[in-house]
Amino acid sequence: MADKVAVSHDVSKLVDRIKDIKIAMMTTIENGNELHSRPMYTTKPEDDGTLWFFTEEDSSKVQEVREDRHINLGYADPGQDLYVAISGTAKVVTDRAKIKELWSEPLRGWFPKGSDSPNIALLKVTIDRGEFWDTPSSTLLRAYAYAKAVVTGERDQPGPDRQSVVIPK
């Protein structure tokens, strides 16, 4: 049976779900066709859905983004049964004012000279599309779904638990 998917154009639904999840798995394309993923720290998402990530300007991800701007981000909060997948485009930004605006002291571990580090840059991600799954995390609900499957041989269908957000261009 196909999943039911509610579609929205409201990027705030995505931002609301990821605002407290600090680490995303960012996937870029290297060598023209190979996927390359790594964990990235997300700064506070902007209301319009713009996402910012600090990076080193000479890193492989920056080179990959300059060759192909398409990226994918995966967020997960298993404790809340929340999973988010975002596809978008990335742009390398070296604007010192923006770097200082987004800077937070915990980043000093990667950039010892702070926001004035000579190799510091930002990746600005514009969301094109996103999907999220936020299923009930109650142990009782999981037990019910298990029991129903055992007794009836059918999957519990509590309703749509996945939503898709498509950003109009």
C-alpha cells in the first residue's frame, strides 16, 4: 500500500521541525556522480528556510558545491520519531559580516581564530523540497500497532505521518 503524503508549500513546517536538531548529514556530489556525505552543524535556520553551515573554504565540500550546487540534508531525532530529508542548492559565501552575524563561540573548536579565521566560509542552502516523518513515539501506540499486525496480519494505518514541502520557484 502506498504511503499517503500531505503536500504543502509552507517551508516553516520544515524549519519548525529541524530548529532544535543541530547536526545534519550533508550529501554533495563529487567526481560528477558519486555521493559524499558528512555531518554538519546547522546554525539557527532563518524563517524563510535558508540554512547556514560553517566550513573551511578549502574543504572538499566547498569544491564539490562549486562544481554541482545540488545537496541533500538529512536530520533525525529518533527520541521524537522525527526524520527530515531536504534537497536544495548550496552557495559558498565568504561575506565577513554574515560570518560574524552567525558566529557562535562553540565553533572555535573548528576555527581557533574565531570569525576572523582566514579559511572560514559559509554554505548557504536554499531549500527546494523537503519531507518529514513525525510518527507518534508512544510505546503504547507502538505496542498497539505490533499487536494489530500479529492478530490481523495487517499494518496499522493511523493516517498520514509523512508530509512533503515543495517550495514554489
